[in-house]
Amino acid sequence: MIGDLFPLAVGVWLSPIPVVAAILMLLSANARRASAGFAVGWVLGIASVTGVVTAVAGSGHTDSSEAPSAVVSGIKIVLGALLLFIAFRQWRSRADDSIPPWMRAIDGLGLGRAIGLGLLLSVVNPKNLLLCVTAGVTIGSGGLTGAGELVAIAAFVLLAAASVVLPVGGYAVAADRLRGVLSRLKNWLQANNHTVIAVVFLVMGTTVFGKGVVGI
């Protein structure tokens, strides 16, 4: 299960948009409150989507089934195809280095709006949402006990959210040392946003699609 979830969590971990948003908050005038709020919203969003999908997927799974059902395999094929489609779209857009308008407004965010932005990017953003849904289907159809599902969800959320939580935590400890590193990382992610997403989703899509085909 951990092996199946690991690449999906890495996909969320490597998502450039939330990482850039967190870095921009750390470089803003209200750095500590805004970045902490964004991290809280980001974690809550990932956990809620993954948990809900796990419960739904688990409700149709029976302990006696030793292999994934045809329905679950079909869902994985569809999710894998969607991931591959997004990879294709992102690769075609790799030359576009424009900055989304919402990034320019980050400097004035307070705690409440930062939490809302974290929830929005994790729940509404189709790229991250698709990875969390895939993780939920994987956990819910894995035949785990209730405690096992909770452990799997927690492991997925911890790894998936680490790319946002770790910079925020590190900034709280060593803000002066991290400003230069964060600024360079932000510039690189903005310049290579589409390419990073394309590569990540190509790997995830191929893996999920292949598991769906094998399960049928």
C-alpha cells in the first residue's frame, strides 16, 4: 500500500503551484501568519479529500475479494488517463512562464484568507485533487482495516504536504538563512512550472493506468 501511495504523494509534493504560493507568503510582509495559515489549509484539504474518497471507495470493497474489482480497476484506468491528459497539456504549455494573478495578491493575505487559499488549492485545483482522489481510491480498495486506512491516509498526507509544511517550519526556525534559498527556488519553480507538472503527471498517469489495466 505504501508503495502504491508513495508516487502519488510525491506527485502532490512536487506540485509547483502550492510550493510557490507558500514561498511567496514566506517572502511577504505578513510571512509567519500567512504561511502558517496556508500550511494548515493545505494539510486539511489533502486530508479531507483523501479521507472522503477512501470512505466511499471502501464502502464497496469486500474483505473476501483478493483482487481489485472491475469497477475499481476501471476507475483507476480513467484516473490514469486523466493524469496523462494533464501531462500532455502541461507539456504543450511548458513555454508559458506567466504568473497567475492570484500570486500577485499574496503579499496582502492574512491568516484567514491564507487558510482558505490552502484549502482551495488542495480541494479545487484539478491537478492536486486528482492525485488525492487516486490515493483515496487506492487506500479504500486495498482491503485494509479501519486503523490501517487511517495510518495510510496519515502517511500519504504527511508526505504530500511536506513540500509546504517543511519550508514554513524551517522559516520559523531560521528565517534569515532561508530567504535567499527560497527566493531562488521560487524563481526556478515559476520558470519550470509546466515542465515539472508534465513529468510528474506522466509518471503518475502511467503507473495508475497500468495498475487499472492489470486489475481487470
